[in-house]
Amino acid sequence: MNKAFMMLLMTALILLQGCGFKDIDKRFLVVAIGVDQGVEKKYNVTIKLIIPTTLTEPGESKYQLISKEADSISEALELMRSDVDKHLDLGHTKVTIFGKNLAEKDITKHIDWFIRRRGVQRIEYVAVAESSAKEILSLSQKSERLAGNSLILSFGREGTESSFIVTEYLYDFFERLLEKGRDPFMPIIRIREDTYEINQVALFDKKKIKLILEPNQTRIFNQLMYKHPQFEVNVTGDNLRFSLSVHKYDYRYKINTSEQGRPSIDFVVNIKGAAEESEEIFFNQSWGEIEQAAERSIEKSYLELLNSMKKMQLDPLGFGLRYIATRHGGDKDWEEWQELYPLVEFNIKVNVTLEGTGEIK
């Protein structure tokens, strides 16, 4: 009995296959994926592969770019496998870029593959290429030590911390496509000379791009989304023109839907900072006048952004989500909000505290 059992066990061990694990030297790490509209077929998919090297000098990043046209993203990747000698590993992908032509159509079909695909992390950054995703991935900045690292550092705020750069993740974008009361968005990347320029954001409805914000509007949008301090505000007023460097920033808002008058969203914004650059000397001028000029300028810019989003029926800040979350009517609350939002009036109250004029007497 024992002899027969041992023979059966040995036969089973011989027939068992390996687990399929491939060593790192037999893998190509995909650091970025670009999806454009194809010329002959539906998609033009581009991947950026890291080529390992012992040197990590600036401008010496090694990479390989592969691009294929196909009627599906899966088919394009399958065709790419015949062009390389190693396994394509999508688990290290950090950035996914969509061409503007695709984003202006129904983007839900393209996002769906990335959510369903095994091996794709949902924490990767997503963005829109103003021209084409392939052109963005083809650029390697002179300061880049590792392939694709410039974009990763820009969006991750590990390197630069710009108030113009809006960060969006794949998982959050997908959730916003499905969630009531919160619309999706993506930053826009363009190439200027030999570098990336990221200072605009595209706002989507639940399917496609509906509005592209200007750089100054993008900066305000970034403040409202993430409440990051350390940004500059250009203040222009009566006989005043200066730059306010913000050190502390916070805001809160309340949705007021009382039966008397129009529904409103009332903002209270608190800002502390110093005037870093001005065309005039502030020694003999009251700081109260300077603070009031800054408050009026900021209130005006906030109202312009909020009203432009309301006009296009876009709600990336989640006013609708706040409304239905603080009530108990279910779908009825959502229907009410859709009727209320076009009628909403924004009231902005900005409190600026000037901590210094940046001047020495």
C-alpha cells in the first residue's frame, strides 16, 4: 500500500508544472502607457519600457518605446509581445496618458480595460495629452535619471510642488465616472521645447471632456481640491498690484437651500501670507487696505471659476455628493440637486491676514 502510494505521489510530482514565475532579468518593466486614436484601427497604443543600467546620470535614462495599432488595447499589447524578448510586466506602470482625441469622446470604454486588466495598479496617475500620448512618452528630459521619472515626480509632489499641477489617480477617476455628485477630471500635458508643461486641467462629465480650465483657474481648482498651501496669488486692484505668497490656507462651505430666496453655496476662505513682490512701497499704507484688495481679487477669481463650472453642469468639487450625503431621501435627493444646481448662487467670503510686506525699511 505504501509502495503504491509513493509511486502515485512521484508520478503526480513529475506531471506538475512550475508556477510560471519569471526572474527580473526576463521581464520588461512598463513604466508608462499611452493610448491614442488610431489612423487605420481604433487604437494606437504606446508603452515605455525601462532598460536597466548601472549608470543613473542625468539625461542618461535608457528606455524603449513600442507602438502598435489595433482594434482593442489587449490586441495591441499582444502584438507588442512579438516585438520584445522579455515578458511585459504592467505591475510597475506609474502613468497612463490618453490622447485628447479619445478623451473628447466616450472615455469610459477606454478606462474600463485598465480597471479590469490583471496586473494594472489602480494607483497610477492618469492624464490627457494635448497632442498625442505617443509624443509625450517619446520625450526624455535632460534631467531625467530613470525613464518616465519626470512625470512621476511631477504628479507625486516628491520633486516639484507646483500649484498648477493637478494630480489624479486611476482609481479616483473611475470612481468619479460612476459616483453621483462628483465629476471626473484629468491634468493636461503638453510639450514646450524640450520639457513638459502641466498647467491646465480637463473637466469631464461622466463621459467626455466638457471644459478645459486656463492656468490661473487650474491653480484655484487645485486649491479647492486639495487645500495645498504654498502658492502665489497675483492681486490687482485700485492703485495696487502685488504678489501674495500664501503660507496657510483653508476653507469651508455650506449648502443653503432654505425656502426663501435662491439656493446658495456659502464659502469662507481663510488665507495667511506675505506680499513678496509689488510695484509700490507699502511702508506708509495701511495693511487693512492691502488685505481688502487681496480679498476682493480672490473673491472675483473664485466666482469666475465656480460659475463657469456651474454653467457647464460640472461638479468636480463634490457639491452634489455633499448634498445627498447630508439628506435621507435617496434618489429623490439626487433629482432635487440636479434641479437646484443650475440655480445655485455662490457667496465667497475671503479673510486675508497679511503677515508681512516683504520689505525692509
